[in-house]
Amino acid sequence: MSEIFFENVTAIISDKVRLEGVNLKMSGGEQWAVVGANGSGKSAVGRLLCNGLPVVSGTFSTAQRAGYVSFERVNEILEIERYNDDSDFLDYVDEGTLARDFILADEREQEPRLRELAEQLSFTGILERGIKFLSTGEMRKIVICKALLQEPELLVLDEPFDGLDLASCAALRSLIASCVEKGIRIVLLLNRFSEIVPEITHVAYIKNCRIIMSGAREELLESEALRRLHAFHYTLPNALPEVDCFTSTSPLPADLPLVVMNEVAVQYGDTIILNRLNWRVNPGEHWKISGPNGAGKSTLLALISGDHPQAYANDITLFGIRKGSGESVWDIKKRIGLVSTALQQEYRVSVTAKGAVISGLFDSIGVYSETSKKQHDIALEWLAILHMEKLADAPFKSLSYGEQRLVLLARAMVKQPDLLILDEPCQGLDDVNREMVLKLIDHLGCTGRTQLLYVTHHPEDDIPCITNSMQLVPAAGGGFTGEIL
């Protein structure tokens, strides 16, 4: 295993941002984690390790064959898949690229290795499904699998555990251990110190695009200097920002259920996703929704948010209005705030961070109408609550994945909606921002009119005000149904 080193390297991330003075040496047999906050430069380090950034000064040596897996890479793949989607021109749903074909591409001789990896990561059942229909966790698995089939010397995994259920996280840890045993060098780019796996021998801590500290794992993690660098205690705002009177909705009747679902079913071709699911969200209730990757959690939330075509073939009532009874999708959206990976993938317009928050007042991706000074002020207040005000005028697309997530959280909360749908809201967030977001969501649920529907795979990401729980479990006849816990 060759040595990887960087000596006083400066590399270009964008026109205005650089990695500065990178000094790092990875000797044979060492496995590394690079840890830092959102926007600190972790992903840039990953790209640098894989020869993906222009170096303007310094000396370095990298691996000849390197694999890099990240949220950004998954988004790029899905954007191409959406561009090639012919469903609108056909009388049936275009499956697009099947998972098996995406992984193997022109390397059919790798089929035996694919079967082995699919069994190890428990995704044999999705190989014949189109990648655009996969859950976040399922897509992560197949991208990791594709990278491993290239037989890399170095495998860089950027936030590999985000979006995976507990069983899948355990399987991935086992796979990482297997890679190390086979001589593949592993580098994990992480927000959470808790996700450092036992095989990691060394840790680097990055802040403001500079590697501040690096060294042997135990020595670094026990460092008082690191604790001071990473310490943070979030203080809740004294009051939430005002609600914009021009885009706010009238109060709902006090006894009106927000969601009623009767015998709901969703199916793609022969694949059943949801099967005879019954659920009711009464006034004042906050709900946590759990289940394994591919169980249909995101599908369930899309039925509510209005972004799923099969919603109209089911018995679903939202805010007292039966789906398909003539209501506009915008009548539903104006009472809902949404954070999800799908929304983040779709938010590709040219807009500033502040503009993205303002778009939440209009339930749009981008802003297409005149906005008031008051609306700008409200958006800035929400960004300030999330410590993002300094990036208000930055292009949304220039932000890191975690920073984009914080902006979309502000976008979802800006109108203090009747229903706030949170599909893995902490995905991509570091420990500091996760603590802040969870406290703020709980505060909103406790003090405002907003009710919460919350999906997470991390048991430690608890929101105290949520006391109702539904788990998606296998149903007789296939697919999943809801079980109230």
C-alpha cells in the first residue's frame, strides 16, 4: 500500500474558496477519518485525495486507483437519470436505468462480485428496479458497490452512514472491515465523531478549509484542544420570527384531523411499496415514522405533500379535503413545510440562500414574484436563528450539502406551517448543527401551531415533543403497512 502525502498543498475548491496549507501523511496500513463541521472543507479533502481538485502549490502523492462516494455524486447521477426520463412521452412509467445495469455498466464479468456485495449489503431485491425509484439509503448502497467493483486502492466515503437504517449501517461497517482486511485504504469524511468505525487508526480535524489537527485516533479524540474547537451550546431564540401576513393561512378548525389515510396502497409495476396502510394525525399530535430502507417512508410523506401521482388513486384526506375532490395542489402545499433529500436534489435553480428561504413562503423552487422588505427580513431572521446569516447572499448551489440542508430547514419553517414534514432533516449535518436543529424543531413543535411528521434512522436524534410513533412493517401480500407503536 503506497504512501499518500500532502506537503503545504493549496488546492482550488471554487473561484473564491481554497484548501490552504494541507499537510497530511497517510502511511501504509493506516485508515483515516476526516471530521469537521458543515462547510469546513471535508468533501474538498476527499476530492483532493482522489485527484479531483486542481493543486496550485505544494508537493503531493496520491493513490493510482481511488473511489469516491458522496451525496453530491448521487445527486449528479439522479439528475442525469431525470433528464433522460421518458415517462411523460410514454403510456407507462419508464423504469430508466436498472440498478444492476448502473452498477455493472460494461463490466458484466463482475456479476459474481456484484452478487456477493449485494448479499453483504442486503440489496439483492432492488437490482431489477430503476435507480430513480430507490430510497436514499438504497442508492447509497449501490454507489458504494459500484466504487468497490473498480477495485480501488483508496476508497473515500463521504458521510456513508447518512440515510441508512440500523441494519444497513451494521452491514456497511462489516463491509468497511472487510475492505481493510483486503488491503483497501479507507478514508471516512464525517460530521459525527460517533460514526468513526473501529478500523480507523488516525483522525484529522478540519475547520475553515484548513486541517487544524491530525494524529493517532485515541490521542486526538482525547485532546482537550479538539473539545474546545468543537464545543457548542445552542440557545433557543426568545421568540420565533413573525409570520408573513400575505402568505399565511387561516387557522384550521380545532377538532379537524390533519391527515386521514384509509387502506392506502402504492405500487410500481409488480413492486408493492405500501399495502393497506391506515393512519390518522389528530390535532396537536406530532409523529415519528420509522422503518427500514425501501419501506416507503418517503413515499408516504410524498402522498401528503402532493408530489406523488398515486395520491389521487387512494382514500386520503388532508386538512379536511379529500384528495382528488377538486382541490389545487397549492391549497395543500401552502399548509405544509417540507425538508427531504428529494427536495434538495430538485432545488437546482440559481438563487441565493436568502432567496431559497423566501421561496418557502410561495411553496416554489426559486422566487418568481415580487417580494417585500418584510419577507426579506423574515428570511434573514430564520437564517440568523440557524447561524447562516453570513451566507445569506451566497448562491445556494455553492453551499456544502449540510449548509444547503440548513437553508432548506429555514425554508420549511419560514411560514410556520400547519404541518412540517421532516424526512431525515439532520442528514448531512455535523454534531453542532444537529443539536441546534433538533432543539429548534422541538421548540417549534412545543410553542407554535405547527405539527411534526418526522423520519430519522438515528435513535439519538430524538425530538422530545414527539410522542406518537408509526413503524412501517412487512405486510401480508407484499410491501409495507403501518403499525402504531
